[in-house]
Amino acid sequence: MALGAAGSVAAQPATQAAPPAADALRQAAQQAVQSNPDVTARYNAYRASGHEREGALAAYRPRVDATAQVGHTRDRFDNRNPASQSLGHHGVGLNLTQMLWDGHATRSEVQRLDHNRMARWFEFVDASEQAALEAARAHYDVQRFRRLVELAEDNYIQHKVSHDQIQDRFKAGVGRGVDLQQAVARLALAESNLNSEVANLHDVTARFQRVVGAAPAPAVKAGAASAAATPVVELSAGVPTSAAEALRQATTRNASVSAAIESMRAIRSQTEALRSADRPRIEARLRGGLGKNLAGQAGQTQDIGAEIVLNWSLFDGGRNHARTRQFADLLGQAADQRDRACRDVRQTVSIAHNDTARLAEQVRYLEKNAAAIQRARDAYRQQFEIGQRSLLDLLNAENEAYTARRAVANAEFDRAVAYVRVHAAMNTLLPTLGLVRADAAAGGAGAAGADSAAGWQAGDDAAGRCAVVEVAQATTPLTELDARAQALAASRAAVPATPTRP
């Protein structure tokens, strides 16, 4: 992301962009990253950290100061005649100071700021991934409730047809009033469901506008049947099939964990910088001045000097030792925060990856259930026409078919969201969507951060209390449950039925 003069963030498609079906999702993520204030704030913090590092490097370079003075002095010496004299003076001068040795204070400070800069970079990357994740959630929620509205509309139509048919029969004198009241009640429920879904669609559209910064593109009405047949765009590519591998990649790639590690390294460098206070500091100093009566010395018109100055703090009241102990404790705190960040990521990935597998299986079962219910609903309708089924049977079948299709839609979109949650945790959501930083492509400020992060390793600073262990689940296999069901059926068959009293 490049921060332009106007303060805007720009993103551009990668060379190999996402599939065309994912264009709307990619555009939503791009707009969200562009307009998200947290992303731009993190980027500005990253740029500021780079300037801070440049300022620390200035300690290696000489410092030149220009001076000018003009004044008047008056003094008195009793052994001088006259005892009181006054003297005017003025002059200009240059002072050059070069640090020769500072006990590695500057080196440690530059190292600290290097780590601080990388921490700000990883925080920026994490903010970008989270903005893209929220945009993906908002996009899927809009698509989800658009489909649910279409299903609710179709459900209303089916109940409206049944209601009008029963009403015509009642008016013709061949229908019962109780059937008409049942139809009226179910039609009112269908209308209430439709209104509820429309309200939900309004809410998620408003949330989309808040997250992305613009309203979603208008929906193309395709009907409930066509919408159900349209597959949900899923970012399954790049998601490891193994939960253990997903956990490993997430804990090593996640930007929030990397930022915590770099913050810990920055504190370690700060601790090393404090030790330099116990070491001597050596400077070379040059000075030169021209004027009249320089330094209050009558007749002095020139002052040139060179010296090596050593300054060594032998005792500061214990202040530096106290700060060293303070930063040792802060280093422990940073390690705790690193481990907490790793555990949060581990939980997120574990749940999200499990959802991808669980929901994939759940969708298959729900689709099977929905297909069977719709076939039953069609058969009930035919049987109702010839008087073999009651109106209540037909209306119940309609509601079951609507509920089953609604469950399928929710499961499909939940699975799509689970995939983007895994990508965001692994720090691969933006690349998977085909987005790159515009300034990185042009060699801007972000390119330096990306280049440094490319070879980044946690090394010995990896989280120490965040074992990459897949969550074990003790579940009963379906084959065993089937065997129990067969045994139960056999036991029931072996017991003779007891006749009931009339």
C-alpha cells in the first residue's frame, strides 16, 4: 500500500489476479484496505519509524555548530590600576564534534529502531489483512442475505399460491374454513420471514458500506432456483489440507505474532543500549573563532583548538542499574505478549480450519436433506390435489423445504468465510485475492519493508509456550453408530408387541 501526497492508500491487482468470479470480493477487499483508517495509521507509523531510525544514524556523523556572540563585561581587581575596567567583545566561531566511541550506544539504538520499524511493518500488514478479512465477511454476508431474501420470496410465493387456491375452493363451497385459516396463518408467517430477511439484508448492506467505504453493487435478480445453483466463491486454494500444517504456517507467518517478536527484540536492544552508560564516551572536538576580545580576553582576536574528550560516568546514584532491571522485566512481558498472540492465532486457525472441513461435510448432508424434502414436498402437492394429503401436510412440507434450503445457503457461506479466516491468519489473504502493494511494485517505502520481511525468521525468538498441536477430538464413528442402531432395531423386533386396551 502506498501512501500518496493526498494521504490515500493505493492497491493494484497482481499479475495473476483472482478468478473472474472473485472480482467482486477482490474489489471489496481493495476498497476496504484503501479506505480503512487503521491501515493508513499503521502505514504512517511505519514510515515514521523509518525516519526515526535515520535520526539515530546521525550519531555516527560529525556535528557542526556555528556560534556568534557580542557583549560587554566589567570586572574589578583590587591589585590593578584602575581596579575596575570594562571590555566589549564580539566574535564568530565553528565547533565540530565527532563521536569516536560511545560504548555501542548508537549501534544498540539503531538495532532497536530496526526492530521497531519491522514491528510497525508487521502491524501494518496485520491491519491490512484484518481489513480485507472484514471486507470479505461483509461481502459474503451481503451475498448470503441476498440469497436468503430470494428464498424467502420464493417461500412467500409458494404459500401465496396455496392460499389463493384454498380461498378459491372456499368461495366455491368445496373447501373448509379451517383450511383457509391455516393458509392465512402460514402466508402471514411467510411474509414475516420475508420482512425479516429484507431487514437483515439492509443491516449487512449498511455494515458493508461502513467496512468497505462504498455500497455493494446492485444484485442481479436470478430467482431462488438460479441463486441456489450458483456456487459460492471460495478461496480454498492455498489452504493446507492438514490442520497441523495450517497451524504451523499460521504461527510462523502471522503478522501479529511477528510484530510481537520484533517488539521483544527492540526491548532487548534497548537493554543493551542501557549498558553503554557504564562505558566511557570519547569525542573529538575542533573549534575555531574570530573576533575581538574573545572570551573576555583583551586583545584576543583568534581562538583555534583541538581536543579528545573522555567522559565516563562513575556513579549515577544507581539509576542506570535500576533501568536495566526494569527493561529485563519488560523483556519478560514482551515474551508473554508474544506467546499470547501466538495462542490467539493458534485458536483462530484451529477453529477456522476445522470449520472448512466440518462445513464441507455438513453442506453435503444438508444438500441431500434439501433435495429429499423438496421431492417429498412435490409429492405432497400432487397428493393434496387428489385429496390424499391434508393442507397441513402440504404447508408443513413447504416450510421444511424452505428451512432446508436456508440451512444449505448458510452453511455454504459459513464455509466460504472459514476459508478467508484461515488465509487471514496465515497472512495470505491479500495475495490470494490477487492484491499487491502499489508502492512495492514501484519501489516505494513499502518495498523496503516487504524486502526485509521476505527473509524474516523468528529463530530462537519463536513463541515458547505455543506448541503447534492439532486439537484431538474423541468422536464416535458413524459406522459404530449404525451398528448400535441395528442392534437397537433387532432388540425391539425381538420383543413382542403388547396389545393395548380399547
